[in-house]
Amino acid sequence: MERFKCIWTGLFCLCGSYYLTWYIDKTTLETLLQRIFVFIYFLIILGLLAVFWFRCFKLPKMTFRNKTFKVLLSIIVAVVTLTGGFEMFIGRYQPMNISVTALGQAGKTHEEQKGTEVWINQILVKGKTYDLSQVPLTEGWEYREGVLLSYQNQPNTLKFQLPPGERTEISFISHPWSGEVVINNGIQEQKIDLYSSSAGEQYTLKLPGVPKKIDIQGAIIIFSCFLLICTTTFFLIVWVVQTKSPLSIVVTLLILYFIISSLFEISTLTRIVLLLLTIACGITLSYYLKMMQEDKKQSKLYKVMLILVTLYSTFAFVGHQLFMAGDLMIFTLVDAAKFMLVSLFIFPFICNILYLFEKANKYFCSQNILFAQKQRCYVRLISFAISFSILVFTALSCYPANITSDGIDQWLQAKGLWQLSNAHPFVHTFLLRVCSTVWDNPFLVVILQIAAFAGILSSFLTILYEHGLNKHVIFVISALLSFLPNNLLMVTLISKNIPFALAIWWLMILMIRLFENPHQFFHKPSNYIQMILSISLIDLLRHNGFLAVYSTLIMLVFVGIKYRKQIKGLVFIVIIGVVAVLQVVKGPVATTLSVGKSTFVASSSFLSPLGAALKYKISLPDDIISTMEKVSPLEQWVDTYDKYNLDLFHWSQPRPNFQTVSTEEAFSIYIKMLFSHPEIIIKDRLDHIDLIWNVSRPRDNWYGTYAVGMHPPAGAADALPELLRAEDRQGENTYEWYYHDNFLTKPLNLVLALSSKGIFEVLIWRNGIYIALYFLTLLFSISRKQYKTLLISMPALITLITLVLVMGWQIYQYLWFFPFSVIMLMLHAIMTSSRG
């Protein structure tokens, strides 16, 4: 065994020194003497590290089985690391030799063509801009104002070398003076006609990287790198498992951090935040490992769920970059290895969050909670006053309101200027009519929405106060949540989605009260009224709310059965009341108000992937093609398909006629396509709901998630001159919107600009991280056998699931309800989980 240890150590030092010398030699070393000196330097360093490990770092003896397991695990991790990071450790591609030939008069093929110019305005290598001034110029080419240009002495050829990379993009300017160009990268040659009848267009040529050829030296380098990674991994595993010291975990996580941060495009601010979080996670994770060692109660199911949550969280963070950045969903061995590396990195963070949940839970559950009714009312009143005053003041920056084109249309219906239609929930339109009758200004609606938000927030925080949260912390939370720009822009938005979110939160608070004390809850008449109203509004305020209502009613039946001795069937008063309200409002009330029917057709969401299939040259059966032609011309399917915005096709001209295809027929086509082309169906759906699951915004998703100001549809400006004033008009004639500048405009713009960058956008305007946090909260609650968390979350969860099935746009207002719902669930679970 000692002889094997010596041979392995010697091989590790030699191979590790050779690889590290080669790696530095790629960019720094120039002479043989320098290479020999660096090799000897690394040989000494690695030898000293090995001596220190064996002689000074004493570890408990391991059994043969235990050691074998760690060796196998080290080999697997090394293979995954080398495969995923091959581009970083070795390099998969070699430099690309490019030749660009301007053909001149030989490439003049259009009668109306005015010239044969070739303009190269940008070159991207691995997403990074290549400096065009570094390109060596030949006769007939010149560098002018940041671009390369050829317009004389043609034909001529420009030759240069680009750095190695997986993808290279060369962008040309197309206009009436452009000619033909030939591009050769040593693998393929392409001839491109750059002529365009209109100026200002751009043609982008995408070239794959040139794979590096592996020779004997390359094989030795790969083996040396593998041996270095494998040995280092083994030592780290032994160090972490045997000692569980914070230093060992911090070092291991930092190594993973530096590998992953070099594999993915991460902003500087996010890198700094992630680095600090990595160090903090490493310090506290050792306590989690010790807690898990003492706690033998965790079942295999819990561990499986923990792994599943880790895999989902990993996909939410990097799934789009790895598998969905192109036109089709593509899985490669390299990307799968990168995915596993990120999973290894995320897993400790998830364990750390669960540990923090556990510590916070034990703290709050050990408190002796004594408070008087006056204190409770005082905390609620102050919390409400803080939130309400902050939001009313900051809402002046958006005075009178933020209104999209749909909102303007609904406001016109509310004032009786346009016909009432169920395209907007008529109950919400009727409420707007009442408000406009009291004060013909949408700012009244804003004030009411702010009051409702502040009331719900203070009600929930009062529940936390009853469970031991300090009142000063409650006041700080009230202020922080009220200052968040997403909450400000939502409460100042005239949309059905705002009262819908308020109804969801209202119902969740009532359900928290219900599960805390069913007997007391059903002996307060006001609770009956509140629950009937909140459940009914969820259905009446949004068309997809009916599933959340049905699931809630089923849950109430379960509650009635489980707590039948305490509540004696009183829950069925709520169920009957909800059914009665919905029948009356949707029946006689809707008839009396002459509400028109909605034009929404469910088949539209099922048919949207067909546009992707045509656009990406996927062959479709004749019967499906025939169905598509009944809806819209095939060219329109292709030209207006957008993977992030389904509305671009829905509102194109001529308007697609979805009424010609029944929902059953569309669903049948959808299922058939799912089995024949799952890569199209799954990617189409995931792209359309990118805002729901993806933690960060993709580079090619430029759609704004929120609206500031008022954006009227055609003809609305003349109908609302007192609201859409000419002096507030912004934008060009092609698209006009209205916004009134005031003293809060600049601060608002600064806050919105900051909130759309890096980690701030992830936390404020994206939904993906909150789904991961929801699963963690659920996992924590289930581990404590507190299944009420799942029941309380049902309205929000079912609503989110319906959006996953039908949503086709990147608009935040549809998802505003979910992040705060998760925050409510998380805080409540932490403070009550062990109480039962």
C-alpha cells in the first residue's frame, strides 16, 4: 500500500506539473528555459503539498470499502468536471482562420443594385465582441469608424485569425449598395448576397467552432489534467467528510465557484454576491452536516425530494443557457456535465437554506409569546400606516396611473364609452365604473389598491407578530416591501391581475387562520363573508381562476371532514355561499349588464408550437398543415412566430381564425406533436413561460416585463382627452404613449434601471427563484409533517399551473401574486412548523 501511495504521489506531481506548465505556456511562456523553470517550480510545490498532507494532516483511518467508494466518487466527479469544463481546462476548439472575399462586379446580380460594398460591423466570439481594429488590412479594405469596409479594388480578400470558441458570429450591413461576399473558415465556404432594397438591415452569419485535433501530446495533457482533478477531488472529499470543518467546505465550494463562474456568463455584481454567498454557505454548512448526522429521522423519501429540488433549481438557473439557447432544445454530453457541476454547487446552498429554516424555527418556537389585544391592533395599524404612506407618496411618480392598452380599453368600457365585454372580467370593469363615478380619475383606483395591499400585508405581519416576530422587524419589513419597485408599479397599474393577486393573498391569510384554529375561525361570522368574497373574486377576476376555486372548495370539504367535531359542518356554508355568488353574478347579473362574450379560444395555446415547427423546417403531416391553413396562411405562421410572445401571432393581420378549430381537435394535434416532436412542443412551452421558471432573463428576450405610463389603443386618445392629455404625449408617431413628468420621475427611472440589472432583476422581476424557494419551503414543512403548508398554497399553486399551460408572454403582472405568496408561506412555515 505504501509503494502504491508513493507511485501515485509521484505520478500526481509529475503529471500535475506538466499540465500546469502547459496551461501557463499557452499565454505566457516563450523560451524552453522558462518552461523548465516553471515545471520544476510546480513539481516542488505539489511535492510539498503531498508531504504536508501525509505527514502533518492526520485523518482517521478509513475502511477499504469506504476508501474505494471515495475513489470511485472522485473518478466520477473528475470525469464530470473535465467533460463540462473541457473548454476551460484543455480547449475544444482551435483558432479559426477566416477569409472574407468581396466579389465586386462579379457579385452584382440585381438591376437596381447601386454598388458592391461589403461592410463588417461586428464579430462575436463566444458572445464577446472582437476588436475589428486588430484585423490586418489588405488592399481594398479599410477600417472606418469601428467597421471594416471594402468598396474598391475588388475582388479582394481579407484574411485574419479569430480566437478559439464554440460559436462565432460575423455581422454584415445590408443596403442597396451592398454586393456579394464569400466567407471561408477552412471547413466550409459560403457565398452571401448582402443586397437589400432598404437601408439599415443586418445579416449575421453564424459559424461553428473549429474542433481541436487530439494528438499524442494532447492525450498526455488530458490524462495529466484528469489525474490532477481526480486526486484533488479525492483529497477534498476526504477532508470534508472526515472533518466537516468550515475551512474544508469553504475551499471546496470556492473551487467549484471559480470553475462554474468561468463556464457561464455572469455579471460582475452577481459574481461578487455569489462569491460572498459561497463563503457564507461554506461556513454554516458544517453545522448542517453535523445536524443531519445527529438527526436520523429523515426518510429516504425526504432525501429523494431533496435531490429533485436540487435538479429543478439547477435547471431554473442554467437550463436555458445549456439546452435552450438555440432554435431547438439540444442535449449534449458536455452540457449534461455542466448541469451536474452546477447541481453539485447548488446542493450545499439548498442544504444551507434548510438549515437556516431549522434554526429560525427552533428560535421562534422557543419564545414565550405574550401580547395583549391592544398591542396586536397597534402593530397592525402602524404596519398599515407605513406601507400605505410610502406607496401613496411613491405612486405620485406614476400619476394618475400606469395603464396598458388593455387597461385603457377596460377604462373606456367602465365609463360606458365602449361596449362592455367579458374579454375583461366584467366584475372588475363594474368596480372601475363605480370608482370613475365617484372620481373620474384612475388615481382613486390606485389608492384603493394601495389600501388593500397595505391591509393584507399588515394582516399577515400581524400573524407573524402573534408567533413571536419582533414588532420593529415587522415595521422594517413593511417599509422594505413597500419600497420595492415591482410592488409600486403593480399597485399603480389598472389591471384585473392586481385585485386578483390581492384576492389570492386575502384567501391565503384566511386559510392560515383557519388551520391555526378551525373552531374559532368558524365561530366568527365575518370570516364566512371574507372567505366567500375572496374565493368568488378569484373566479370572477380572471378566466383561469376557476381551477383555483374548485381546488379550494375541495380542500374545504376535506377540512370539514377532518375537523367535523370542531366545526360541525359550518364549512359547507362557505361552499354553498361561493357557488351561489358565482351562479348569480355569472347569470342574472351578467345578463342584466349585457356583457358580451369573450373571444378567447383555448385552442390557440395548443396550436402555437406548429408555427415553431414550420419556422425550424420540421416536416408536418398533411392533415395538420390543412388545419393550420384554416387558421392562417402558412407564411403568417412562420413570419410572426416569436418564442417569447404568442400575442405577436395572435394579433397579426389578417387576424388568425382560431374559431375554425375546436379545443378538442387542437388538443389532439398537440398530443400527437408531443409524441412525434417532443423537442418542439416542450421548448415552445418553456420559451413562452420563460418568465415563470427561468431565474434570469435570456439574452435574446428583450420584452419588457412592466409598463410605465399610459398606452392607449387606436382611437382611445380622442375618447379620453382629459386623461390622455396632449402635453403628456411621449414617443414617435408610430407608437405614442402618455406620461406626466414630475419631481419623482428621475428617482423612479434610476430605481427601475437598477432593478433590471443582475441579481436585482432575479429577485424583483423574475419568478423562477421563487418556485425553487416554494419547493424548499414545502420540503421543510413536509419533513416536519406539516402538510397544511401545501393546502394553504393551493390557490397560488393551481393558478401558477394554469399559467404554465396557457401563458405565452413575458408580462410580470400575471405573476405578481406568486413571489409574495411564497414569502408568506416561507415565513409562516418557519415560525409555526414545529407547533403542529
